[in-house]
Amino acid sequence: MNLQKRILAAGALLLAASLLPLADSLSAQESTSNPAAEPTALNGPTAALRDVLTAACSQSQTDFERFLTVRNRESFTRMTPAARVAFMKRFVLLNEPGKPSVTANPSGRPIVRCDTPAGAAEIQIGGADTRDNVSFLPVKLRDATDTTGADAIQVNMGLVRENGQWKILSLGLVLLDLPSLEFEWDSAEADKNEQAAIDSLKDIAEAIERYRRKYLRLPDALSNLGPSLHGPASAESAGLVDSDLSTGMKDGYSFRYVIVGAGTLGAPAKYALAATPIIYGRTGHRSFFRDDAGALRGADHKGAVGSADDPKLP
């Protein structure tokens, strides 16, 4: 799918946040009837939104969370790294981290460009309508190759002043409420991680068998399956799995490898594999176990290691 189509398809996701009662969010921030002049200070809403978008482009979690309210920042830091990245993607609608750059239009308002290997997007920030502690800014997001702007997405983004700093308040008419989204994010992330863990166990088992055929023995540890940092592949670093799997941690799961029997030599030697969620309930629910006969099993052990007594997976 090209970048323009991804932007259009993801447009609805940009607004897929839960509502907060508007009165609760703005109770101490009543508006005046006349918009104030647009602030030009470095900490004004326009500069803050510019920095939000550049952080989202580069997928810098540390920079991005500076522009979340205290309540939302607490939830953001509890999310898994993958979920935090997925949330930031909604602001620029690009899958890969990019290189941000900022220019100005003839009126001096920022244009944030995000260049990625798959393409580039441009985000034009309009004039701020600021009333006391709340500011709304029109934003137009388009594929950088869309010179006519026919497929551009337009939305208002709201910011609120909290402890003297401008923070993200809303996308369109929808207020950000990350605490209410945590369960939704965790469930989606856990399901994805569980499937990834099953696939990783299969990859590890295949790598072990390839190792056995080549070196006529089982590896001593998962690290023996990983890539070599220096020189060609060897029995110590066979280059059969990626660096994450070789360290035993990937996609929210930790992996264990145990040799079953007294030795590692020859065909009779067997092994078992296990995968458990790193943070039970957030990165996954089920624990998985590959027994010494090669059967893959799974069950919810509240984060503990599975066993050969667990039900077989279909």
C-alpha cells in the first residue's frame, strides 16, 4: 500500500481514542470570548505541537512523553515499548521511524516533514486559536508527493497548558484518555505477542535442528544460535536466529532452552523450549512449552513456565 493510501486508511485511527468528559478536562480552564494573539515564545502551543510531531516522526518515546499530561504520561510509561510506538504512529501515520525536518510557510508557520525509507509525509500547522489555557491548531497531513493536497487529512489538534507547559489535549473533537485505552492496547498487544511467541518457538526449534545437523550436537545455549559479531559463523555463534532470540527475549516474551538428558552429543539428545510473558497480563497471558517430542503446548500460568502437561496447541 502506498503512502497516500496508508494515510487515508489510517485517518480513522487518528481519532480512535476514548472520550473524557469535556467539563472534567477543562473545569479549571475556562475560555474567554476573544482568542488571544498566537504566542510566539518557544514554549507556545505552536512550538509544542511542532515538537510533538517531530518526536512522533522519529518515534522518540522520551521526547514524545514530555508533551503528555500527567495522567496520560503515567499510562504511556506503563505501555509496552511496541504499544508506545504504535500510539506515536497515529500522529504521523507512518509505520517506520523517520528523520524529521522543519521548515516554515510564507506566514512563518511550521511545516514538519517526516522522511522514511517508505516515503515522506508533510504536516502543516495552522494558526493557533488560544483561549487562556487551551489552544486549538488546524493541522493538514499529506503525502509529500501529493502536490494538490487532494488526499490530505485535516484535523484540529488541541493542547492544554499544564504547570506552565503545553500538553496534548485532543485530536479533532476527541480528547486523549490513555488510561481508558490501556486495557484495549494491552489486549491487542498480548494477542499479537502470543502469536509471535509461538512463531519464535518454531524458529528456535528449526535453528536447533539445523545446528545439530551441522555440528553433530545440540547447542549449549540459545546464544550459540545467534549471529557472530566477528568473523564467520561457528559453533559458538552459528547465525541461525536473530540477536533478540539469541538473548532469550523478544516481542514481550522470554525464552528458555533446556537439554533433556545427560549429554549434548548425538541424535538421542533431546531438548525442551519454553516461552513466558515478560510482564504477565500486559505482554501476554499464555505460557508456551515445546516438549522433548516436539509437541507445542500452551496455557495460562499467570506468568509461570508451562509444562508438558499443558494442552496441545491446534
